[in-house]
Amino acid sequence: MTSFDSSPTLSVWRALLALSVVFVMLATTGWTAVQHQRAPGEPLKVAFTAWERGRIGARHLPDPAGPAKAVAAFFASLDTAQQTRLATKYPLVVGNLNGAPVTLRYRANRIALMEARTVEEHRMHDGRLSSDGRHIAGRRMNRYESLLGGDRQILAFDPSGQGRVAEVIGDLDTAQRVSVVVPGVDTNLLTFERTDRWYSAPVGMAESLYSAERKADPETRTAVIAWADYTAPAGLGVDAAIGKLAENGAVRLNALTEALPGRAKVGLFCHSYGSVVCGVAAHALPSRVTDIAVAGSPGMRVENAAQLATRAHVWSMRDSDDWIQDVPYLAVGGLGHGADPVTRAFGARVLSAAGAVGHAGYFAPDTESLGNFAEIGVGAYKTVTCADERVSCRSGIVYDGETLA
């Protein structure tokens, strides 16, 4: 006789109960880390309104929400002086305009950052703000100072709200392979880089991956994008347990990959909630995206890799001491993100994460997790390390004309 304890019905109820407990904890306890702070309004919307009314000569400016190819064609029809004039007059628009030349976007975002720095400098001394408000203004000004340092290549910048930003490491125009790092919860302007735990922040992740790719294959021209250009959940609250922000982020991620210059192959490296964004985006990604690799994933909003409806290789990894494994892998009424991507039933190619420590350690130097990401980034599939060598994660991949076993 089958015992009640082993019945499928009881297993489902236990899972639902666990998910309910997590939901209550996320919604009501100290796990929630939302910071209620006043930040600048929506300067990008103001800039778009001015752009829509603007002209260059007798010509209307292109729709900023239009196809990247149309935007690219418009800028190609301008001379250097005209392009510079637009970047100077509308820096927030040009700096975030998919299809605009990337070097022009870098220039425009430098102007926008200098303007934003001035705003925050004034806010630091604004007596109408609370001491906390002035402190946040100082932190934002320091972040802008850092982003303006050296020859940093800022591909996107929006000071609105908690802020969004993306940075390019390497030469995007000439790259043969482009890697996009998609980070997770608590990603915003202030957390884009960190002094301590450098490799847990988007810039540190991207720099670490770029260095590892150069080491893995010095002959392949690579570029890495630290992509914090979506609104991520603030803390492990309700937003982190549902998919709304991931859906919005997926639209932006698809627009980015469509607009990248040249014909470089693209890999997505998605951490934590970033893997939810990548999962939602997967079905609409352009064919140039050859790989989607997730680490520390709470799920990809599907029950198996086939439901992602992508031709890209789907890879997954999780360190043995990553707390994310204790999150219920379910999707009930919009809550939860679906099946666990490292299980055999999911159908992803499961990679070793040896050396990574905890949830934020996947991009740390000298780890198998970073090494695997780098091998995928340069297309060296033959040398990735699988989590279980008895079941090859390389099977069926075509490498240098050879189908790997």
C-alpha cells in the first residue's frame, strides 16, 4: 500500500506551503530591502519630449522607440558636426538611442553624466532635503565622478529614479564576440560598482569576464557589456518573486541585442534575477545570440529549456553553497519563476561552478564558474567543464565543424 507521506498530492501541498511561507517572509519581514528614498524625477522623459519636437535643418529627428536600423540609417546620413550637435543638445537621448553610433553614445553619456553630477552637487547642499537625501545625493555624485573617470565607455545612462547604466569593456565596433552580463536584484546606479566584493557588482563581473576571455583566447576580439540598463527588484521583496520587472527588462535586453553593431556573436551571462530576465527574453532574441548562461538562477519562467523557444545554447550552473537552492522552484499564480535550471529534467547544459563561493561568487577570478563563462564567451565549447562528466554538457554542439559527443 502506498503511504500517504509519499503521495504526489502531499508533495504538491508541501511545495505550495513552502512557497506561501517564502511569499509572506518576502512581503513582511527583514528580507525586504526596499529603500524608500527620494531620487531625481524622470529627466529622460523630459529629454525625449524635447527630442520629439526637435529638428536638424528641416528634418525631423527619428522616433527613439523606432527600429534601430532606422536610427542607424538616420545617423549615417549626418556629417560629424551634425552628429556632435545632436549629442551635445540631447545627450540623454543620444546616449540611450539604440542604433546610434556607439562612440557617439559614449560622448553623449559623458555630457549627460557631467550634467547629472552638477545636479547632485547642488542637491548635496539643498537645505530642503533631509540629511539622508543629501547623503544619497553625495553618493550619486561620487558615482558620476567614477563613471567619468579615465576612458570609460558608458553605453547607456539614465539618472531617473534609482538610475540605470551600461558600460562596455573592450571595442564593441570591432568585436567578433560580445558578452552581455545581466545582473540581478538590487542592481542600480549606486550598486553598479563596489569597492569591496568587486566581482559581485556588474562592472566587476564584466571586467573579470573580459580578462578571462582574453586569457582563454587572445586571438578572438571580444567585448563585454555590464548591462544594468533595466529596473531590477530592490531587495528580496515581492518584485523579486514575480516576473513584471523581468518582462520590462526583457524588452530592453532584446532591443540591445538587436542594435549591437557589426555581426558579432552574442552570449548572455545572467546572474540571479537576471536569469529571469534572460528567460523571458529568450524567445525573441535575434539569431546572433548563440548562448544563454545562467548562474544562481531562481528559475527562468518556464518548466524546461525547450519552452524558452530559442536556438541559443542554454547553460546553467549553481554553486553547492548558494542559498538560492532553498527557494521553491515553482510558479503559482504569477508567484515564483518555474523549474530549477540545474536539474536534469530542465534540459540545460549544466556546468561546473567549482570555486565560486555563495550566491555572488560566480565571476571571481580562478573559479571554474568564471572559466566556463569565458570559454562560452569565446565559443570554445570543447573545453568547458561540465558539472557531471558522466553526462556531457557539450554533447551535440558543433565546434570547428565537429559535432561534440
